[in-house]
Amino acid sequence: MRVSVFGLGYVGCVSAACLASMGHEVIGVDVNQVKVDLVNDGKAPVVEERIGELIADVVRTGALRATADVREAIMDSEISLICVGTPSEPNGSLCTTYLERVTEQIGAALAERGGRHTVVFRSTMLPGTCLNLLVPILEKNVGGMAGVDIGVAVNPEFLREGTSVRDFFDPPKTVIGELDPASGDAVLALYDGLPGEVFRVPVPTAEAIKYADNAFHGLKIGFANELGAVCQALGVDSHQVMDVFLADRKLNISPAYLRPGFAFGGSCLPKDLRSLVHAAQRADVSVPILSHVLPSNSDHLQRAVELVERTGKRRVGMFGLSFKPGTDDLRESPLVELAERLFGKGYDLKIYDANVSLSRLLGANREYIENRLPHLAQLLAESVEEVLDHAEVCLVGTRDPAVLSVLPHGNAPVIVDLIHLPDADARRTEPGYVGLAW
């Protein structure tokens, strides 16, 4: 394919050189003439493993050249990759100045060129940037419609500086946010022959995936460093701890606990986090990530309260009360906390949980509920139907088949989904359905 790559920084330079080495005819574009001259001389404008020899090879064979002329690049290509920078503004917001400028320039050149051309945004940008900001700029300048007259896609990169050439040829995944199937097909053809799973998704999803990845990478590094500092203060070998931690592929390094849902609770996670943070404080070790996990969990629970408040309705039904399905353990259950907050705000509450009977609660479990929700006996319902007959709003916190099989559709009662119901995707179009974080 004939490809133009806008922006010859780390991402653009590596993308241009690697695509050229795969047999594509590539023209790099940059406003910095020094970078353009370096590439045309067969030299890399960035310091990166293998990039120097790669650029020398593809420039020598004629597969890669560079220019500062946007029009020239557009006239000589059928697909364009946008790899310009999106730095932070002083207030932390995303700077889209360079993206907007290059989109205008490409649009103007495409208006003159004619014919379908696919514009692929590889720069990191927040969800909504492409469709709400860049596509209108492109359509205005081209005088055509995106997805019809112009192809548009978002194709985030997953290249680590220092190993970016290696990452390009052996990607963890390829993500294509496509405005239309033809746009996605064009991007897919670029990477023909590369390994790894391909995900063709809506444009905003592709934009968000890059942020999910980088936020999690930062979280992992911060978590490991904080835990290491606590271990050092307590006289424990942190690398030995993490070796064992990483060996667990069932719960730790796995999809476990990484699906948006309701707040966590139970007899282990809250108390263990509290004790670890307390131990760190006693040892004068600052652990801002660990110390904010429980407040974050509490804020997530509060979102459920606010969803109920927004309905303006007062009769509330809750399905589920124990902290985990299949148990009657109520200790630090987030559903008990939710019930307590709603009851305290004067909501008329009915609760059904097949595993919870006040007469069967014993020991610490009974003591906990008597302290946190002493009115539980008057709130518990004997059946699913009793809750449905009562409720204007139903909070669903269980996957009990007896509950899921009779949950109504439509707009009454309002269904507030705390667990991502099996039919959540189908329910999203219903006026009476609200998902907690989806």
C-alpha cells in the first residue's frame, strides 16, 4: 500500500520504517525540516534500538522517504497514519492542537485529491476526540462525509520506547477502531502477516483502550513500588514476595477482578487493606495508592446511591445482600452498606436474598448485621415477587437464576444493574435500565 505517516517522532518514525520494511511504499511527513532531512539521508531522527539500521535499509531501497509538504504526501498515498503528539496542557487536559492542525491540512489536500482516502489516527486521544472534534474538521475541509467519502479509523499503538521496533513486529494486540468496515479493512491490510489478536471495535472504544492500558501499567508499577517499600520497612524480601505473587495465574495475573462491577467487601479485603496501610503508616512509609483503595471503593458504592436518587422514586427493592453469591456472609458486604445508606436516607426498602435468613445468622455474622442494619428483619422479603410488587426501583446485586428469570423489561420498575446482567447489552436500549459503570 502507499502510506503517508504524519509526525516523525518515536511512534511515527518507527511506524514508517517498519511498514516500509514490510513492503509498503511509505512517505513520512514532519514540520521539522531537520527530521525530514535525516530520514532522507537514511538516518533516524530518534534514538531507538534497531531503528537506525532499519531506516538506512528502507531509504536505500526507496521504500521510505520524507517530506514537509502535506499535499505531496496525500497525493502520493491512499492511507494516512496520524502520529503527532498529544501532550498535556498545564492543567492536565489533553492538548489537541497538533491533531487539529494536521487534520485541517490533510482535509484540504484531500479536497483537491479526490477519491477515497483513509485517515487513521494513531495518536493517543481521549474517547470522543475523533468523532466529536476531528471528524467534523475533516468533513468540513474535504467537503464530504466520513465513512462514505473518507475512511476514518483509530489505531492506537502499543510501542514501548527502547523496544518499539520489536513491539511493532510482535504486538500484544492490534486494535482497530473503525468508522465503517471499509476503513477497518484498510488498516487491517497494513498489518497483514503480523502476529497477535486483532480487535475491530467502535472508534471510542479504541480511544479508551490505550488509556486503560497505560493507567493499569502505571497502577502496577506504583503498586509494586509501594508494596516493596512496605516490605523493606517490615524486613521482608519484596522480590521474593512478588515472585510468588506473579506465579499465581489464576487470581493475580489473570482476568480475575478486572471486570467493572459493584464495590468489593467481605471479611478479608477491607480488613487486610486497612491493616497493611496502618502498618505502612506506623513505619513512616507513604502508600498513596494503597491508602486510597478503600476510599475509591466507597466512592463506587456511592454511585449506586446516586443512581437511585436520580430516579426521584422512593420505593426501592434490593436483590442480594451477602457479600458474595452462594453465601450468607454479611460481614462488610457492600450491599449491606448500600442498604444502610438508602435506609438512612428514608427510602422504603425491601430486600430479597435466598441465602439470608435472620433466624439462621450466627456469631460474628449476626453481630455485624445487628450493629449495621438492626432493622433487617422488617426489610427482608420472603420472595422475589414481594420485592417486585413493592419496588419502583430495583437494585440487582445477585445472579440468582430465580431473580434473573423474572426481572421485568421496559421502564417500570427502573432496573439499576450492579453486576452487569447477562442480558445487559440488550437492556441498554430500554428506558428503565441503568448500569452502574457500563
